[in-house]
Amino acid sequence: MPSKGRNEMNVHETYGKSFRGTAAENYQRYFVPAIAAPVADDLIATAALRTGERVLDVACGTGVVVRLAAERVGASGSVTGLDLNPGMLAVARSATPTDMSIDWQEANAESMPFADHAFDVVLCQMGLQFVPGKLAALREMRRVLTEDGRAIIVVPGPKPPLFAIMIDAIARHIGPEAATFGELVFSMHDVDELRELMRSAGFRDVDARALPKILRLPPPADFLWQYICSTPLSDIVLRTDDAVRTALEQDVCAQWQEFVQDGYLTFEVGMTSATGRK
């Protein structure tokens, strides 16, 4: 199957299941309700946003955190979503109610197009691990905060057994290159590392902790392809032939049976959360 680019895909059917659209569209359709939204609820609760505050969400993806923040700060506040991926931002715009005012910005987290002291709160959910210059990004987050402004960062990991099974199977059936994305997702979860990075960026009153999150996911075959088709993995995996994809699915789903409860996958993943003030 020919590639259509990193964020695009053709129809892929496996055992009667069809997954259409770009990776960003599938991210919003599948990944957000299964994983991103439950994690976002916890992040917003930790942020304790107040009416009238100015909020920036870094690596906002399709905007699940941004929209929740907009509801909390109300019309007297303001919310901005920043992401480097134009496909994600396009879906974010289309998924936002017309009566909700959000500023969407396509830019690099290491060099943000905002003035100093522009925001009261900076959020970043499951995005910092993908940024090459993590310290530079954290320094930018601090720069755009007001005095005594606060930042809340959430990253997933360590790699849970359910994802380890999938990543290992992808490496065997597809190749090591395909598995690198899965490794990157869980590459930044060490509490001490995140705490020291924030302190090095100049944040004070830094608190970092790891807490478990239990998630209920779709049935094994559904979740496998929903996840692949929601990520950059789609460009690599969907270029393989039917026999390879069938072998991958059978391998993963057989091992995932231990996580199945009432037909659905249930698993625990660690979420490392760090807060700091300017």
C-alpha cells in the first residue's frame, strides 16, 4: 500500500473493521476518548483553573485540554493551543464549538511566538517527551508566564506491559524503525528527571509525582488498529502487506487476552505529573 504522507492513510480493513481518515482525525475519533480525555480530566483538576485566567496548552494536539480549559476560565479568560502539526490543529479547529473562542497557533514549543508574561497558566499533556529540546521548551513555558504563574506537565510511563507487548510485536513483524515511536511515547517518566529539568528551566516550588491511571479501552483488535491509525505508526505499518498485518494482529491480540475484562481491555499506566511556579 503506498504511503500518502506521515499524517495520511488510505482505508485499511482488518477482520471487517475500517479505519478512514488522517492520523489526526483518527486521533480525535479514537485516541482522545480512550486515553487523552480521561488524562485531561485529571490535568485540569490539578491545574485548578480560575475564571478569567489566560491559559496556554503546549503540544495541544486536537485540543481536548484546550477545550476543557476554555470551559473553566470562561468568557473573561483566554485559551491558546500551540502545536507543530498543522493536521492536528485543523482537526482541533473543526472539533471546537463555534461559540468557544480559542486561539490556535502552529509553532515550535522551543520557540514560541508569544510575548513575555502572556499567560497565567501553561499546560502540557503527553507532549514534552516528543520535543527534542526539552529544556528549551520548559524555559519558553516559564518565559511566557506571568510572575507567580504556574505550569503543569504530564507525561506517561514507564512503558506498561500492554504497550510493551504491542511495541515488541511491531518490532518483530514490521521492523525496529516502527517500534521507535512506541518507545518514545514512554521515554520521559522519571520523576527526578522531570523535577530537575523544571528546576533547571528556572521554575520554583517544583513538585513531581507519579500516579497510576486505570484506563478501559476497546476490544483488542479494535484498539490495536485504532492506536496505529491514530499515530505516525500508520505510515509504516499500513505499507506492509495483508499477511504481515494479520500476523501482527494475531500476535498482539493473543498476548493481550490477559488484559481483557468483559470484552474490553483494562490496564494501568503511570502518569508523571510536575507542577512549578515562575
